[in-house]
Amino acid sequence: MIKLDKIKNFFQKDESQHGNGLSADLSELMGMRRYVSIIRNTKDKAASSVDSGNIKSAFRGRGIEMEEIRQYQFGDDIRDIDWRVTARMNEPYTKVYAQERNREIYVWLDLSPIMLFGSKTELKSVTAAKIAALLGWIALDNKDRFGCVVFDGQQSWLFKPRNDRSYIAAICKKIAEISQKALNNSRNDTDAKLKSLKMLSRQVKKDGSVFIISSMMFWEEIYNSDLAYLAKNNRLFLFNIYDELERKAPRSGQYMAQFGEDRLTIDSSNKEYNKNYRDYFAKKYQERHDWCKHFGCQLVDFSQNSSVIRNLKIF
């Protein structure tokens, strides 16, 4: 058994050796595949931090209802072999479970300008891209069909669900390209984002697992109806990628932040300002937490300053 603390140390050490932190590198996204077996092997259910969330139903494993017994085909899981029938027929036969043919995993990945922020290690967009890639590799390993919608603030790219290694690799390549180009994009189109979510809603069938990977601090009420629709018909997980600097103001002093031509001066020496700063984050979090509780979906707060899978638990 591999202990979770050892896994965290491995990931933190290994991830620091790749990428510039500004855009997701293809080798980084492809490399997320090697973490799948480690995640599968760990049995440690302890939470890794106060922000960690349990993804209990996204990857359900093999179905519990057997649909048929057929001849073994290349790629079938040897755990599903029916040894009694195999011995009687003198050739391998395998059990097929009903859920295995209908399971879809969808990711909506936000690489818009609101994700181009990071005080340490890497931008939130890079963290989000790594999580999307990891979910894709897990889906492949679990024989699930993986689909993805990538949004850059203006345009959307749709990848319909498939279970194929080369297909996941192609998605990773496109994510890396969009991540690089997004660095020069300063426009965040609200209508385009709404259109992108509606595209996702039309594509996802019932009883799928949907991951929305974004910064929920900047989500507007106009998007909630599409999220509610997804939550009603699927297992919905909201991954809130945040930076520690968004939760708590920096050490006492004056700071300047700039995005494009917009500049903002911060004076963190003011106690009232610091309180308002913390309260704003807490209010936004509570609003989204209450919304998720009402609609039966799961909110996973994910610190960008942590290792990609530090707060992620797959069951």
C-alpha cells in the first residue's frame, strides 16, 4: 500500500521539473497518465487538507448488473473472465456489465482570462489543464468514454466522448495549444461562455459525470441555469481553482496588480481592508457551497498553490 503523504511528496517533486507555469506543456499533460496507477493503488481515505473533496461517484468502477457473457476480446479486463464458462467451453469467456456501455465523463475546461492568474508555481489555467488531462487518463483506464469542451474566453472546442488513447492525446495537444495562445487573450465574453455551457448541456447524456473546471469566484448568476440542468440529469462536480492570494490579502504593504491596461493598487496594511478582503472570498464560497447543496452537486475547492492531485481523491 502506498501512503498518501508519500504520494504528495512524489507529485510535488516531480511536477516541479516540468513546464514554465504560464501555459500547459504537452509533455506535462501526457505525463499525467503515470499518476493514474498510483491513485488507483492507494487505499488511504484520509483527507489531504481542509479543502479536499471526495469524488465518490464520478468513476464508479465496473457495473454491478451483468448484462451478458460473451467470448473474451482483446482489451477486456481479466477480472471479468467467467472461469466456469471458460472451463466448460475450453476458451475464455468474459462477463459484460450494463453500466460499462453507457458511462460518459465530460469536462468543461476554462482557459479564459479569469484563469490567467497565479502568485506561485503556475497560473490557474495550467492547474486546470492538468486536472482535465488527469481525468481523461483516468477515464481511459476505467474504460469510460471521455469528452471535453475547452473554452478560451471567446471560442469553444468540442471533443465528443470516446475511449481511445490517441484521442486523449489529441485532446491534450489541443489543450496545450489553446493554453499557450490564451496568454495573449484579454477578452472574456460572457455571451460566448454561456453559449459554451449550452453546447455542453446539449452534448451530455443523462447519468454521465460532468466536471466544470474553472474559478467559481468569478461565476455570474446567468450561468446557474445551465449548471442546474446538468446537475439534474448527471453527477456534477464543480472544481473551484483558486489562488491563496484570492483567499487572503498579501503581507502588510502596497502592491500593484495589472491586467492588460487595467491597474489596481492594493494597500494590505489597512485592517478593515484585510477583513473585507477575506469576507468577500468567504461570501463567494458560501454562496457557491449553498448552491451546490441545493442542487445536489459537489464543490471541490482546489488551491492552485498545491500539487495537482493533492486535494483530489478518486474512489
